[in-house]
Amino acid sequence: MIRYLTVFLALPVFASAQPLNDDLRAQLHAAQIIFLGETHDNPAHHEIQADIVAQVAPKAVVYEMITGAQAAQVHGEIVEDETALEQALGWNDSGWPDFAIYYPIFAASADAQIYGAAVPRETARKAMGEGLVAAFGAQAAGFGLDAPLEPDQQAEREAMQMKAHCDALPAELLPAMVDVQRLRDARLAQAAIEALDDTGGPVVVITGNGHARADWGAPVALAQVRPDVAVMTVGQGEDGIVPKGRFDAVLQSPPAEREDPCLAFN
């Protein structure tokens, strides 16, 4: 089983990154791999991630948002120039929120080795058409991709996908959507292990709350391959609402201002 460094915290809501308390700081520094969750469009979440990265000073940072090829474009000089880095990554054509809210994390990790864990669209399509093993390749079984999920988890994941897409998806598409999420979990775990082996750690993984959760996200995929690694998972909530799933710590911020995402489906 994975060695979880557990500290369940009831932290107050705050508007920007607050100093880490001693207990949380100690837990973070004891971990080899830290999964830092987020709600993608919340600037306060990224400010907190940047603060944690600065304090942990990881040897490597893995980003869900970029590929390995894009990560190779990140180096000390270019990180100093936000516009140049955004252009090198092609970020604002990627569909992710504004690069300005992610840049503080890159700036805080300027001395770290950068890894990309994004699943290319063609690989996601292959998973939906040919299955997870074909899409992931030789290590698929090691990360548990050759086995179906427990029925209850499968049903819950499908329901979450339907809700996330405003109940507008055809029901028959839901299993494939869940497969793509599992593929992303495994790729994040694979990249985190690679980063740990290359650098000796610690490693920070920047990803959405759903991938960071300790009960079925990337940490579970990682534990199937490297159960000896000390992992910590941090989720980030909004306005006191705890993100779904299990985390070792949950930090809170005010909600981001956003339009109703379901308006696009009306």
C-alpha cells in the first residue's frame, strides 16, 4: 500500500496564499511526491500552488497541462519572460485558462526540472476507440489500466462526467470519457515516477483536484507501480466546499468569478 502522510486540516477561507502552518509544512517536506490539486480557473489556487512550490523547492515539477515536448521548452532564461514562455508553450491556444494565472507556478519552479504529463488528443482518441491498453502502451497493466473499475466507482465516475458536461453527453459515451480520465491519471503517475527517478525528488505535480484525489486519482495509479514512495495529496476547495474525494490536506480559497458553464449547452 502507498505510504500516505496524512494531515486532515480544517483551514480558514483566504483570498490569497497564506503562510503554511508548521504541521503542513513538515508533511510537505517529508513527501517524495506531492500532488497539488486545483480548480483550473481559480487564480487563488495557483497562487497557493506557487507558494507551496517556492517553500518546498522541488527538484522537479510535473504539469498536467503540457506535454513532454512542451516541457522541453522550459528553461531558466525563458521562465524569466512570461510572454516568451507562453508563446514557447503555445499556451493560449491550448484551451487552458489564461497563462497569467499559471505563470507564478513556473516562476516559483525556475530551478526545477519541468515535466509534461498531458495526454495528446490523438492518444485520448485511441483510448476511446481501441481501449486503454492500446493507448497507454507497454506499462498499461502495471498502472492497472488492463482491469475494469469496481462497478460503484465506474458508475460514480460516469455520473460525474455527465454532470461536468451539463447532462448533455450521450450516455453511451460516458465509459469512454471515464477511460480518458484513467489514462490521464496513469500518465501523471508515470511522469511523476520518471521525475523522481531522474532527480531524486521531491517532485510536485500540478493537476486538477480530480486527478490529485487519493482514493482513485493519479496517486492510486502511482501506488500500483511504486508503493514505497511517500506521497502527499493536497486538494483545494472554494468557499468552504471540500472537493470530492480523499486528500491528505484541503486548502480553501474564495470561488473564482465565472459564468455558468452550462450556458454553452443551451
